[in-house]
Amino acid sequence: MPEPIFAERDIAYEFAPRSPHPNPLPVRGEGSDEVTAAQVSLPFSVSVWSVRGIRSSVSGAVLLLIGCAVILVGIWSLQGAGRGTAVVASLQQRTAKAFADVTTAQAALAHTDTTTGEQSFQSAFQELTTAQKEMDQALAASKHVLAVLDLTGTVRAGQDMLEVGSALAKAGEHTSRAMKPFFEKTQNKTLTDAITASRPELALAQAELDTAAETIKGISGTFLPPEFQDQIEKLQTIIPRARNAVHTLHSESETFLTLLGAERDRQYLFLFANNDEMRPVGGFIGTVGLVNIDRGRVENIDVHSVYDGDGQLKEFLAPPNPLLPIVSRWYLRDSNWFVDFSKSAQKAAQLFEKEGGPTVDGVVLMTPTVIRNLLAVTGPIEVPGYANVVSAENFVEVTQGEVTYDYDKSLNKPKQFLSDLTPILLTKLFASSPDGNAGMQLQTLGAFTKSLAEKDLLFYFKDENVQKQADRLGWAGTLSVDASGFLMVNNANIGGHKSDQFIEQEIDYRTTITEQGDADVVVTVRRTHKGPDESLAYPYPEGENPAFKINTIYQRMLVPKGAILLESKGFTAESDVPRPIIAPSDIPLKADADIANWQLSQHRSPNGAVIGSESGYTFFANWIVTRPGETSVTLTHYRIPDAVTMPSYLHPAASYSMAMFKQPGQRRTAVRASMQVPDTMKIVHTIPASGITRESDSALVYRGQLTSDVLPGIVFERK
């Protein structure tokens, strides 16, 4: 048995890097001159990347250029001490001026002054270009001598670094120009207009970063002082990541244009998924909307209760077996049963059509967190006909009252508030900024970015090419194929009311690599129901307060295909799960092919767990019941055969990672992931840069909040 989990020393979790598709490459070093994993992978983070990434990269480069100029004093003395010293002094002055210009640029961008930022980067580029010319002139008479004597490559390194600095300055200039359309106070300028205007400058910034990345790759700091070696090594990591960030930025902008109907109008099915009542993807679908978007403008929107359409469904489909305690047949509201959103979205679109809806271009799923993020951009919104002004701070409380308890019972339209709020919100976000709020478009993209990175917003497109792009960007909620050490703890609230908002979940994920290359894994999940302590001050009808409802979930733990279950403890027997009384359907139910295949893959293990397969992974499924004020603790022990090809003479190093995927919509989940290799091995490299604690040369622990997918990993070799 493992040691007790989440001891006192394990509670201080650090935040994990947020990345839709975790990057296995290391992020080296610490400090303000580094582009972090979050900065280079966050989708469409224009303001974050340009202000923090570009400025840090350029600042580090210019500092290094000043150092290189000093080093070259001895080499240039071959031409005569007087001339060499004069040139070096000029280079120092110019690089110092360039550094000052970059500092001005970063300060300007931080205050969204894109014009000053552009001009300052342009000035830095001119200074560095002049420095390059002066250096070439200084070396012209000694080219042949230096070709022989420059054994250390110092002169060549200095020339290359000047080129790198110039390219970075130009990249900063183009990035400043790319930001400008998002801050211009132009009437009738939509979000698509701003994105379209930014794309050519992003392409030019990408070209400059390509140059910088290619040049910095060939620079060796072996014979330079240690402080310059560190700078070169850091830049050789930062610049390729910055280049990839801009490339991703450019790609994402194209997908955003498609989504917003830049070329033709688009019609989307919106699924409003309440993650207070978790389902495999997002949460329970209580509200749906049909939205038409054309050239970045919301042309039409129809939001209504999912029950309106479900009542029109003529086909009687059998639901997944775990849903049988609460439903007699399968409806659109339960369509997000598959853990891969693309599959759930296709089912939602099919059922929507069966209920009389049109064929849509795509499906968008969002949790209430998305609305809160967007309200933080627009500020409070007054919805005509309602007493409360809705804001990011009170959205949940106001919506809960208007939708669940305070709606007009005679009209019987509980979702009318969302129907009235949504078009006002979307129109304000996507249209021009008549109130003169320059930068709202960029803030809107930032809100979408945050929601996408944390899986509160997911897209599915019928167009295969667009869907592939969304998948590549991490927007589609798909699962990566054959990820090493994959783990997803996926919970479906079945009859547990809206109690998930009060659940705090902790996952302890421990992996031990054996000498044979197997992975022995123990996953302990701790769920604490904090309802009695966190109950909202809201006048609920008697017996309706979700803080005092039993939390009942059907949990699927997805693990690598072929994993062998060894032990399963602490789960609730199916016979002890609370079940409401549901009258069975009198009409024979028709099987859905995908649901039938999902269920046919399953069998029950001797310890009661259901073992099945989904999306290329094995899953172990069980019930967990957590009562208000109590904590449930479960343990799952399994083995992954041949998980690692161990180090050998031909392959002296091996690697292993634990890909922890966040369930879309899941909140308040902390993780502790540990890896142990045999004592005959030693760990020589780890990722990510933060959250890792080395307990010995053969063991480490990662701690973080599971706000997005994370990928702790190691490289190890024999001692």
C-alpha cells in the first residue's frame, strides 16, 4: 500500500503550465528574460506573448550583444588599438541605445501604446543595423587574418548576435503593428476586421523569428565567459519557442476567422453545459442555442431550454447503462456522454436534427465559466425586463435564480433569461466598439483563449480541414493517441443534483518503473464535499439547496490501452447507489450503434469495477458517493506492461511521461504525480520547469492544479 496521500507537506500546490497540448521540450532557466511554457503555448495570447515574450527575448539579446562587443576588443586590436577601441565604443553605444529603445517599447506595449512600441523597436533595429555595418567595416582589412586566427569563433559569434538582435527587433516591430488593429477606435470595425488586419504583420514577425532561430542555432559559446554561455544557451531555447508561438498565433487567427464567418455565414449549435452538475464533457446540457454568425457579427440567435427540443424527439433511443437510474431514454441533454468531445458533438448535432433542428456547421460547448470570462470584458450588462444587472461576479447566483427558481411559472420558460442575455453579450463582443472601448476585441480573444486553454470552451466543425486545425490547436476536446502514461479521471454526475460546485478533488498519481520496463501505478482520488461550509446565501426552496445534496458520480479512469487492473478499493457498490424512481419506457428502445459498441467493449472485474475501452484507451469505471461534509477516498492499482524501453548500450537513455488530461469543465482538482525509476538508474532531465521536486536522483514529485492538461516527464539513464 502507498503512504497516506496528501500529507501536510503536500498541500501547497503550485500552478501547472496551461497548454492544450503539453510540449515535451524543456523550458530552461528562470527569471524575467524567459518565455515560459504558458506564454508560448497559450492560444491566441497576443497581448501576453507580444508584451512579455518579444520584449524579454529582445532584452536578453541586446544585453548579450553588449557583452559580445566587449569581448571583441582583443580581436579588433589586430587592426590597430586606436581604431579597434573606437569601433567597440561605438558598438557599445549603439547596443546600449538599442537596449533603451527596447525598454521603451516594452513599457509602451504594456500600456497598449502600439505606435510608440513600433517606433521604439524600429529605432532599435536601425541602431543594430548600423552596428553591423560598422563591425563589417572594422573587420574588412583583416578578413584573411581573422579567418585563420578566429579559432574560438568569437568574432563570428559577435556578428551573428548582431544579426539575431536585428531580427528580434524587427519581429517586435511587426508584432506591435499586429496588435494595433485591436486598439484602434474605429467605428464599424468588427473582431474579424481586427484579426484580418493583424495577419500580414504576424507573418512578417514569424519570418524574422525564423531568421533569428536559424542564426542563434549555429552560435557556440564554448570559448566565451560563463555568463555569456548561459545567455546564448537561454536564447537558443527562447527564440525557437517564440517563433513557434507566433506561428501558432498566425494559425489560430485563421481558424478564428473561419469560426466567425469571415468568408461566409456560419450556423452553430451552442451547448450550455452546467459544470455544477458534471458530465463526461463539460456538464449537464440544460440550454441550447442556434447562432448565426456572418463576418464577425451575430445575425441571429435562438436560445431555449433543451427540454423544448427533447420533447419533439420521435426516436426512442436506449441510453448508456449508467444513465438508466435517472432517464428512461436518450436525449440531446445527455448527448455529451463520450469523453472525446468530437464524438459527443456529432451525437448532439444528430439528435438536434432528429428534434427538427437544421444541419449546423459546428457545435460549440461552453460552461458558465466562459460567460463569466466574457462578462469580465464587457462589464456589467443590464438585461431588459430583469431587476438584476448581471456581471462576472454575480453571474452564477443571478442565473441560478432566474433559470431555476424565479422564472415566470405561467410562461414556463425557465431559460428565458439566458435567451435574453446571450444575444446582448455576443453582439457587444463581436461587433464594433461604439462605446469607444479600444482593445475590447483583443480582450475578447484573451477571454476565449483562457476558456479554450482550461477546456471550458470546445469546438467541433463539420468541415474536416477546419476540425483538424482545431484539433491541432487543442480546441476540439479530443484525446491524443497513445500518450505515454496517460491518465484522465472523468466524472459523470448521475442524480447528484448540482453538488459538484462544492466538491474538491485531489488526485495522487504514483508511477514506479520496474527493471523490466513495466509501469506499476497507484492512483488515489480524494473527493471532499464542502457544501455545508460553502452554502450560498440564497433563499432556496425547502429541500433544494445543492450544498446539502449527496454527490453521486460514475467515474471512468482512462489509462493506457492494455493496462491490467490489480486492485480497486473504496468505491460504492452499484447496489448501494441512491436511485430515484424512474418509470421505464413502455415503448421498445432502439440501440444507438456508438453506445452499443461502447457497452459491448466492457466486462466486470472480480472486484466490481467495469473495464472497457474508449478513444484508444482502457478505462476502469466505478461509482462514488460522497455525502455533504464527508470525504471519499478511492484507490486504483494497475500495471502497464512494457511501458518503457529501458536504457541499453545502443540506447543509453530512456524517457517516460505522465500525460494528465483535464476533464472539460472540471474545477478544483489538485494533482500530485510521482515517478520512481529503479535505484540502478538516475534521472538526468525533467519537465515542466515549475512544479517539480527532485526527491532523489531516481525519484521526483510534480504538484499542481489541474487547470489544463499537464505532462510531467523524465529522461533517465543507468548510473
